[in-house]
Amino acid sequence: MIKALIIDDEPLARSIIVQYLLAYADIEIVAECGNGFEGLKAINEHQPQLVFLDIQMPKITGFEMLELLDEMPSIIFTTAYDEFALKAFEANAIDYLLKPFDQERFNKAVDKFLANSQTQNHQQKEKIEITAQQNNTQNERIVVKTGNKIKVISVYDITHLAADDDYVNIHTAEGAFLKNQTLAFFEKNLNPKLFVRVHRSYIVKIDQITKLEPYDKDGYLIILKTGEKIPVSKTGYPKLKAVLGI
Amino acid sequence: MQYYTLLSLGISENVALKDSVVSNAILGLVCWIISNVFYYYRPKGTKYIYVIVLCLILSAKYAAIIRYSFFKLISNDLIYQNIIITSLPIRFAFCFLLIGCMSAISILYYNQQDHQELIERKNEAEKLTRDAELSSLREKLQPHFLFNSLNSISALTLSKPQEARKMVQQLSDFLRGTIKKNDDLTNLQSELEHLDLYLEIEKVRFGNRLNTQILNDGESLLKLIPPMLLQPIVENAIKFGLYDTLDNVTIQIVTSFENPYLKINISNPFDPETAHPNKGTGFGLNSTQRRLALLYSRTDLLKTSITKNTFTTTILIPQTT
């Protein structure tokens, strides 16, 4: 029996997948979820092989939910509007169904999954890489996992980001949160009007800078509003000068 | 050619060469001047007489230069002086014909270029208008809403065909109202009816997550309002309310008449932790603000307020009669 999960915020959209799946006797629906949080919990609980995933959902998008998963099930995206299509294929999805879709199109996607799962049984899937450029809301917030809880951080609350081995430590007024991501990713995806990378290991929020102090021979230190000190590297200094207009 | 003609008339080689080179150089200069003149100035309509006059003047000057300066410049030889004087009309005519042709060619050429530029600019302007129209159409049709609604209908066809048909009807009525081009004021009642079509469809999509509460004081229903003014605000309320919270959501619309204004309050819950309603007022509110400013020349008709976790948009519509 293959375990499948449906995540979509519209009940009717879920029901249509249930209807279509009746054609597959050996696929069992283990849960239906109305948002990414429920979805995350259900995936961890049921370990499904196949997930039907909507993209635009309350609070966290389907892409953001995937970022928080450790092990990737096979994903078939279902969405109404095709501005995300390219991203979904970059995300190594099995297929991408544009709503509304008919049984025939649906079967094609599921058959593709079945063919795939026979050839590479339970292989650890690559972690889905998401470039958030096309999606404005994703640039405005970052989703992290702290213990069992999911925290949605608004980029406006960030003071600075610091690289920490394979992780990035996201510092906010409420504390620091770890995210399994590279600093280069954030440099690329955060709004350059708000953030500047001043060091190999640091990105700071521009409006958090209160002072710039000379340090060592030709080095500089940034003093943040919180009082924290951030070193500026030789390559970081001209960038900092440019954004501060000095 | 000039050189050989002069030689055959018994002028020394040296003098003939100088004469040819200098006079042709002057001719070249005149041509260059005239084509430059027409680059900046071209006669409009039937004023080509000016062109002819200009050519005549320039030709006369050319002839005068030859007549009075060539003696000193090139040779004082008597035969040469004679030839200059007798050849003057020919030189004049030749110069006139040459710069006449030159001006005709440059006028045609520059006009052609102008025309080309005009066409290009027109094409560009048309393209911009088309793009603007297209994006406004896309906004009106809201592809995300449309395709999701169609998907819901598709789901209903099997389980509840009656409801599917009803939703097709609602969606059609809503779309018809949306694409209707009508800038006349309408009364609040018909605006609310149109809004209701939209809300009913959203309720089918989101099931019991979405509730609406529409309250009015009776008097306000007959008051006038620009058509489709509330639509983007309600969309905004749904976006913040429904897409940014997990619970059931109630969107409230309260209308009242407070002389001389029709007052409309639209409120929705939001999550103060993740939503930043102040950071971006969103496209819906910006365009409404702009529209109100254009219609009533006032920028204080749309206000937003936040209380704990409710976001409220207030609109005042001045009633003139």
C-alpha cells in the first residue's frame, strides 16, 4: 500500500483529488490537511511516499513547508496559477498540476510517480532548493523550526544574520533562530535595500546600524542598535559605504 | 571637367587646377551647409518657396565670391578674368541646380527619418497602452481566484451537481459585472449585491472558514458610490484574513449614512505577528486611494486602523445631492 497525503486549504480542491485517487486501489490517503502546519505534522507522523501539495496556503506556502522537512517525500504540486511552475520543477517535483485538471492529467502525474518509485525505491531525495525571487511574500519572511514549533520571522524584525557552520543564525529582538541555509542564499534573496553583507560571515540590516568605528589597522566595526558589534571585512567596507552613502 | 574646360580655353594648368579645386571646395561646403540647415529646419506644408529663395541666395553668394575674390586669390591674368566673368552665369546656374538637388534630397531623407521615428514612437506608445490594459484586465480577472473557483466547480460536478450549477451562475454574474465598463455612480445596494456574488464564491471555496457579516442602516443602501470601489478592499481583507490566519475568519462590512458622507467600514482579523499591514498597504488600497483622489480631489477619504488583531478600512464617499 502506498501512503498519500493531501495538503490544500480548499476542501473542495482536496475532495477532487480524493475522487481521482479512487482509480488507484493501492494508494491510500492517510490524511487531508488544510495548511502547511498540519501538513508538516502529518508528514512526520505518517511518513507518506506521495504528497499532493498546494502552494498558496495560509501562513506558510507549500514551498516554505518543504524547506522544513528533513526527508523529502515525492511531491506533486497542485496550484491554480502558473507563476510558480518553473520553481516547482526546479524543486524536483514529480509533476505540477494546474487547477482545474481532469482525471486523465491526474493519472499521468500519478503514473509518473509510480514509475519513479519502482526505479529508485526509498532513496533519500535531494533537499529541495528554492530560489524565492519570484515570490514576494517569501522575501518578506523566513520560516524556521525551533524544537517542535514553527516560527515565521518577518524580515523587518531581523537585526543581523551570522553564518554558523552549515547553518545561519538569524538574530531578532526575540532571540536567534537557526536555519539550515547558506549566507549566500540570504544575500541573494533578501532585499538589498534593507540588508547588506559586510563580512564573509555577516549580513546586517541597514537600519540597525548606529555607529561605524575604526578597528585594528584598516578594519571597521559596526555597532548595532542592540549594542552588538559586527566586523566589516575589506570587501564588505565599500559595499557598506555605498548603501550608507558615505 | 571644369579643369579641362578651363585648359581648353587657354588657361595655364596651374591656374585651372587652383580654380577647379577652390570653386568645387566652396560648392561642397555650400552643400554641406544646406544639408545641415535642413537637419534642424524643414519648411512645413507649401513653404518650399523659401527653399528656392535660400538656394538662390546661396548661389548668388557663391557667384559673388568667385567674381570678386578669385582674381586676387588665383590669378590676375586678363584672359582668366574674362573667362570668370563670362562663365559666371553658368557657374551660378550649376551651383543653383546642385544645391537645389541637395536640398531636395536632404529634405526627403530627413522627412523619411522623422516619419520612421514617429512610427517607432507610436508603436512604443501603443505597446505601453496594451501592456497597461492587459495588466488591468489581469487584475480584474484575478487568475488565482478564477482558476480556483473553476477547480471547486469541477469538484462539485460529481458530488453536488446542483451546487456546481449555482456556482457557475454566480461566477458568470460576477465576471459579467467585473468586465462591464461603466464609470457612472451606482447605489450601494447594487455594489453590495456584486460583492455578495464574490463572497459567496469564496465561501464555497473555503467552506466554513469564511463568514461574512454585512450590516447597514437602511438609509445608506440608496446612497451613491463609484462602481467596483469596494471590491479590491474586500479582496484585501480576504487576503489578510484568510491567507494569513489559520482559524475561521469573519469579514465584517458596516455601512451607514453620516451626512454628508456614506461611510463604509470593512474589517478583517489578521495576525499581528506575521502580517505587516502598515509596511505595504497592498495594491488594493493604493489603487482605491488613487481612484478616490481622482474622483473627489481629496486624499483623506480612505483610512485604515488597527486594533489588537483587527484591521479596519474606512471609506467616506461624499454625497453631493
